[in-house]
Amino acid sequence: MSPVPASGPVLAAGATDVGSPAINLAIFALFVVATLGIVLRASRSNKTAADYYAAGRSFTGPQNGTAIAGDYLSAASFLGIAGAIALNGYDGFLYSIGFLVAWLVSLLVVAELLRNTGKFTMADVLSFRLRQRPIRMAAALATLAVSFFYLLAQMAGAGGLVALLLGIDSLAGQYVTVAVVGLLMIAYVLLGGMKGTTWVQIVKAVLLIVGTALMSVWVLAKFGFNLSAVLGGAVDTAASEGAQNAGGLLDPGLRYGVSTLTKIDFISLSLALVLGTAGLPHVLMRFYTVPNAKEARRSVVWAIWLIGLFYLFTLVLGYGAGALVGPAEIKAAPGAANSAAPLLAFSLGGSLLLGLISAVAFATILAVVA
């Protein structure tokens, strides 16, 4: 990271304070109040179960497509992939590729066919032809299992992010942070239902894509709008910190290829990314919030463009964090790899940009968990 003037906040290699906790907390509070206002306003129109669970099928294709992008671009996409690229280079970018391909599998193999049945869930479709009770029990258990493990990753990202911003050192403090964030997200769901959370997703998707675009352009500007210079800067920074195989950031195999076990890990990762995404309940549910199949297809087109654009930005953010922050500082921060994007924001624009980007990251976690 470029040095900070002595009068400003400084992030040392082992420190946990980034920027000004007061500014970070103020921006967080402002965002929470604004989004709670959106949720409460949307909840006034919830009259029936269809309104609460499927937003009354009242959203247009572009609105739903933006919300799908918001659902799909989770904390793992923003915080996790940027950190993975910063630390593992090419092998980290495999996550972006995997998630993008997985979206197409989810769309072509599951989502549109499911939407055309006119049912609400996969259990509705299967139980139509088979025995209802065992099918619904199996679907319920599978949904809870998928959601539980998915939420673990999201909440871990939330805990690491808030701990980084507020300078919370202790493990117990991070646990309390995760619990408080979880209660806040429960409030969003109970108050707003699908309609409220959909509007939060739309706001979050716009903020996330605009924020990552701003940071990507900023990073490229620092390197003369030369992507090769960004990649070279990441290699040079890693080499200056004494990292082994710094040159491997640009080649496959730095993370998945050093041993037989890691090669098996890569096969497992590929299957989980490409096939597992098609089973995420919160993504499939989005296709029930539009009135007809035509709007569902329009929402798909919007989602593909927004999701694809975002994953291109992650390449710049990841290598930019590696070049401007450095892997040693990323690993030393609370949340480790999950801190790469916030640390990059602090390096580029100081406390204000850090607070804004972190609020977007928090919105990402909040909306997906909701």
C-alpha cells in the first residue's frame, strides 16, 4: 500500500484499525437506516402470501434481472474473489470463471424450466408427479442444509469486514459482531418479505457494480490504463515482500497444482461452482417475482450482462490489491483474503472511499443473507 501521511490513519502490518472507525460506523448506520426505510415502505403493499414470498409477481424484467445480479453477486464474489486473486493470482480468478459458467448452468438446466411449470419451488414440481410428503421433506432438508453452509461463508465475511472497520481484535468480539449482523438481517426479512428484500437487492446491485467500476478505473489509472502493468505490479509487490513463487501469480497452479491433493481440490471446487450454484434456493426464487415467461427471459438478459461485467472487474480489483496493498498486509488483516477489497479502497481513496465500499460490501452480505 502506498504510504499515508503521518497526520492520517495508518494501517500497520499487524494492525486492525483501517481508516477512521467513526466514519466507517457513520456510513454503515446511514446505509442501514436508508435500506430499512426502503424495506418498510415496500412492506406496506404486502397483502397476501404471494406478495410476501414472491413479491406479488410485480417486478419487470430489468428490475428482476438487477435483483438476480444482486442475489448472485454475494460476499464471496466481492470480498472473497478479490482476495483470492490478490493472493493466488490466476488460480483465484478461476472462481470468477466458475461462478459465471455456473450461472449459465443454473439458467439453462434449472431456472427457466422451473419457471415454466408455474410452481413456486422444486419441491412443488417433483411432488406433482411423486409422493408429496417424502419429496417435500427431502427438499426442505436439502434447502436448509444448502442455506446453512452458504450462510456460514456470508456471515464469516460480515464478521471479518466489520471487525476490520471497527478495529475489533478479539475473537469473542467478532462472534458478537456476526450475531448482531444476523439479527439485523432477520429484521429485514420479517419486515419486508420478498418485495422489500428485492428492492434492497436492486439498490445493492447498482451500488456494487458502480463501486467496483469506480475502483477498477481508479486502479487502471494508477498504472496508465495498462492491465499488463497492473499484473506486473502485483508480481513486483509480492517479490519485494519475499513471497515464494511470486511469478506464479500469472500462471496456473499456484494454489491448485502444487500437489496431488490440491489437484483433487480443484476438481471438487469446479463441481461445487458449476453444479452447486444451480441448487441455491435464493437464486431460483427470483424467477417467480415476474408476471410471465417473457419478463423472466428479459431478466435473464439483464442479469447475464451485469454479472459478466462484474466478474471482469474482479480481475482488476484482485491484482490491483496485490500491487497496491501487498499479500503480506492482506494476510495480516482481520478476515485475511476477505479484507483485500476494503484495503484497496483505503489505499486508493482513504477513509471515505473505504467507508463507502465497505458499506456496499456490507449491503452485499445483508441482501444475500436476507
